[in-house]
Amino acid sequence: MRPDLTDEAITSPVPQPLPPIAPKRWICCHCGGAGLDSYGEICLHCEGLGFC
Ligand SMILES: [Zn+2]
Ligand SMILES: [Zn+2]
């Protein structure tokens, strides 16, 4: 019995390149992007950013 030697390198998991991630900036569904609610207060849904 001879040892089964192979020259193949151990396959290591290749880090896959991350796909471009689009910034999550969607016009807030609550204030419509104004950042203020109907009462003129800072939209709690987007914290006044207008995006959520
Ligand atoms: Zn929203
Ligand atoms: Zn909002």
C-alpha cells in the first residue's frame, strides 16, 4: 500500500467579492421625505431624515 499523495492544494474557501450594496435611502413612507409628520413634528418613522 502506497500513500495516496496528491499535489493538489487544499481548496480553501475563496472570499467572494461583495456585490455593490445600494444605500438604503428610500423616501419615507410616512412623511413622504419631508421629515415632518402632519403635525409638523419630526417624523418618528425616519427621525426627520426623510428616508427610511
Ligand atoms: Zn417611512
Ligand atoms: Zn418619515
